[in-house]
Amino acid sequence: MTATVEAARTVSENVVRPVRFHQVGKAFGTGRKAVVALDGVDLEVRAGEFVCLLGASGCGKSTLLNLVAGLDAPTSGRIELSSSRPAVVFQEAALMPWLTAAGNIELPLRMAGVPKAERRAKAAELLDLVRLSGLGDKRPHELSGGMRQRVALARALASTTDNTGSGAGKPSLLLMDEPFSALDAITRDVLQGELLRIWEATGTAILFVTHDVREAVRLGQRVVLLSSRPGRVVREWDVQGLAGADEAGAIDEINAELRKVISSHAAA
């Protein structure tokens, strides 16, 4: 079956889902040599929702993000998008080294044809949001790893909040692929808190890939576990507002399920 990516509509109960997966599959290669990364994935992210995606290495988590971002196409099923242009934050900040922090943030706006004065005002606003005011003239090599990730986040937000063209008036969607995994523990902890603050301030829906169960429970409203390859949705947990013993219990339960998934992968 040929896959499609469709412009979505407001669905039942007047709930907008920036992205919905309908029996989505993805295979690399053809015939006997084909590697099936995803198979029959049904998943949705609601407007403003923070969803964390967990799974064993190679289960298709990053592939799922690439399909939403339009970097690849599904081989079966369909993906409905009702968001503005999704933006991706990777493990590496991937900033343009010849541009300043402000210039990197302005880049998607410049590509969208936003006037210079408006671009600069938006970049200044986003630098303030990620607590880098006064550092807009610094180039990436002059910033710490944590600061570079803040700039990457601001650049992604500039892309998702662009109100020009076909994205105007649509909910925003941010895709994050293990963005803090390369950082030291203290910086990672700080940026997790900053991400929550920014998410609450912007109302942007987030689909966040991680290997860290504690990170998933701390950040997400909902945690989704994928099976080992081919990736399928195994279980979901509502973790919004958990604290203390409830949070610890959820972490233990999800860790136990993740270990089962990893064990089944190793035994295959």
C-alpha cells in the first residue's frame, strides 16, 4: 500500500491533533533484504501536548520523527498533519558556524521571506525566551554546549511559530531527538527544566525521543513505548503531574517494560 501524508482536519470532540499516525510502516530496501523499521504504528499528539517516545536502540524512534518532519516518507499507512511546519532539534545543535546566534535563529524566518525588522525582533524575543539575551552576536564556537542547544531550540521555535504562508493559524509541533543526551548531567537537568518552562510558555506540542525513562516521566504528559524492531506501540502511560512515590512507581513500571522490550530484542 502506498503511504500518504495528508493535511488533517479538526477531529472528533473538537480536539486538534497536530499529527496522527494511521497504521504507519517504514521499510528500508526491498525484497528479502528489506529492513522493516516501523510496522502498523497508530499514534497521535494533541495540540499543546508533550509526548515522550521510548524504546530500544534501533526500534524506529528517530525514523518516526523523520517521517513527521518530511525527511523521509512512510511505505505504508498514512500520516495526518494539522500543524504548522514541524521543526526538529537533534542531539547535536547543528548550527551554522558562520552565523551568529541571532543569525541562526533568523535563518528559517529569512527562508520564509519574513522582513528583516520582523526577523530581528522575533530572534530577540526568542533569545530572551531561552535566556540568552545579550548573546545574539556570539558565534556557536563562543557558546557552551548547553547554550548551543538553547539556540537550536530557539531556531526550531522560530520555524514552528512562523505565521506566514500555509502555516498561519495552525498549532505548532516540535520534534526533539535526544536533544540533551550529549550534555553533562548538570546541564541536562537545567535544560530539562528550561524546556518545560518554554513548553508551558509557548503551548507548542512536543514529540520527544529519549532512552532515559526518568527524563521521559519528568518531561512528558504521556510516555509511549515502542517494541523492538519493527517498532510498534506497546504501551502508553499518562504521567502528567506525578510526583513522589507515584512518579517513582511509574519510573519502575516503565523501566520494567523497557527491559522486557530490550530482552526480546536481544533474544531475537
